[in-house]
Amino acid sequence: MTALSRFEDLDKDSMVPLYRQLARSVAEKIQDGSFPEGSRIPSEQEWMRRFGLSRVTVRQAMEDLFQRNIIVRKQGLGTFVQKTVMTQDVDDLFGFYPALVSRGLSPKTRIFGYEFIHPDAAVQEKLGLAAGEKVLRFCRQYLLEPSLYLVIQMHFPRDLAEKWEEKEAAKKNSFRLLQEKAGVRIQNSSLAIRASLASVKVGGWLKVPKGSPVLELQRLTFSSGKRPVEYAVLFFPGESYELRTQISTGGKSALKLERQ
């Protein structure tokens, strides 16, 4: 049985315009899972053949769904069910898990790649380390939906990271680890955001194909003594996340946008 065969016929004698009937039927099938998030829906020609509708009527129905953010058009590929978009305030990024829970969500988390390593030059420079100094590096993964992930790769100076164990890192975010276990007073963080394409490794972390759009946020956290105490890179699926911040008129924003 095809997806289209599961639709009931439209009532052409109804006072409700045909395009609204079609839009409502498609939206209902999306809601009940007949068309899952991210899946391709039938083309205009298929809708026209199935219901005997004009191209104008079908296009009106699709435009209605598009305007309501139910579907998305991809040039040269077709029309797809819109994926869930997670809106996240930049100010909530330290408390990412509590922010999600407060919205009634139940994210699952896990850490992986927990190891002390010699960092590359970029991480060494960010954390102000001398040559030969090691850092703790590990990743924390958040699963919100079967297709909605966030992964954070974190780096800490070794002398701070030795103050906690891996099992504690699995339960506490970096802010709590630094404050409660290493005795660090957090002063502030600088943020830089860029758009990129998923590498094989990042794609594997986020469960998206290589080359998929990714939102990459780099966060450098400082102690009250102005020491860099954490360098983290947050990877978001580009089609599923929206980051927000507020900028006061005449003031300064802590959010730096980089164009690569």
C-alpha cells in the first residue's frame, strides 16, 4: 500500500476549499507518522493524479503547509516533512540539560572518548598551555529525538581535570565540574559561531551524512583570575537548531559571528 493510497478522498462538494482539505489531510498524516520527520512527500504531479486536482490547487495546499513550517522545499530534491527545530538561548548553553528539562523534554546523555592527550596547536593556544602539557578531552552527546543530537567536545587543563573522575563527568556539566570539583570561579565565556559541513567523524556523532550542514559553536571559558579553564566545541545539526541571543542597543554582545 502506497502512502497516497492511505488518504481518504476529498469532498469536492464541501464548502471548505479543496486546497485546505488537502493541506489538512497531509498535516494529519504527518502528525500520525505516516510521513515521518525528514521524509520526502509526494510530488505535485502525484497529488494531482491521486485526487484529480489542478496544479494551482495543489500548489496552494503546499504553500499553506510551507507557511506553517510543516514542510520544507529543497531545490532539485523535492518537498520534505520539516524536522523538529530546537530553539536554544545562547545564555542557556552552560545549563543545556536543565534548560531542556524545564521545557518538558527528557534528553538522554552519554560521554565518550574520555582521555588525557597532547592537544593540537589550536587547543594549546586557546588554553594558554606550555608545550608538552596535556589536556583532558571527552565528548558529551545529547539525544532529544531519534534524529536530534547535540555533541560537545570539551578540553580542560590537566591540573584541573585531575580533580574529578570520569563517572562524575558523566553526571555533571563542565560548569559544575570546574566549580564544585576544581574550585574554579567562572568569570565569563567568549563564543564564536560558524557554519560548516559535517566531517565523517562529526557526522557519525550527530547521526547525519557527511557534508550535512552543521552549526559549530566554539566556547572559551575563563576563571575569575582570567585563566582559560575550558575550551569546548558544540556541534548542532544545522537544520534542527536555532540559537538566539539579545543585543542591547548601544551595548556589546558576547556573541561573535565568524564568516569562514
